[in-house]
Amino acid sequence: MENQKNSLTEQFKIIEEMAAAWPSPVVARKKVEAFSGGAISGKTLANVDSQGKGPEGSFVLCGQRVYPVTSLIKYLKDRVTLKWNRSAPAKRSEG
């Protein structure tokens, strides 16, 4: 368990580095893929936004949906997993 805790801390540090390297306090939806190193796309965020499950605090700036870096970082941290289970089926929401 201690090893997993250390790994999670390391993953969070990497995500914090994304924020430190980004030149703006906001990330345009169409730049989310570049911000995250390809981990998530703007299309994915558009989908989760439509379900009310996207990063908090997004707004439209000059016709573009943008996310505060701090909210996007929190969103990414909430989705960190330490191992990938290929055999697990994708989670689907009831509705």
C-alpha cells in the first residue's frame, strides 16, 4: 500500500508539472490534448461536459470553451489510476 501511495504522489507531481509548464491560467478545449500530453481530448471533455461531469468553472472566452488550469488539474488528478485493467469493461452510466 505504501508503494501505491508513493506512486500516486509521483503521478500527481507529473500532473502539477503540466500546469507549471502551461503559459496561461486557462486551457482552451481544443488545446486540452496538448496540455495533457495526449491523455485526454477536447472531444472527450465536450462529452463529459454535456453530462455535467466535466471540469468545474469552464466558460466561453472569445467563442472558445476554456477551463481554468486549476480545475483541469483537479479533474485529471481525480482520474489517475495506478494500473490499467484491459479486461475490465468500460463503465457506463445508467440512464
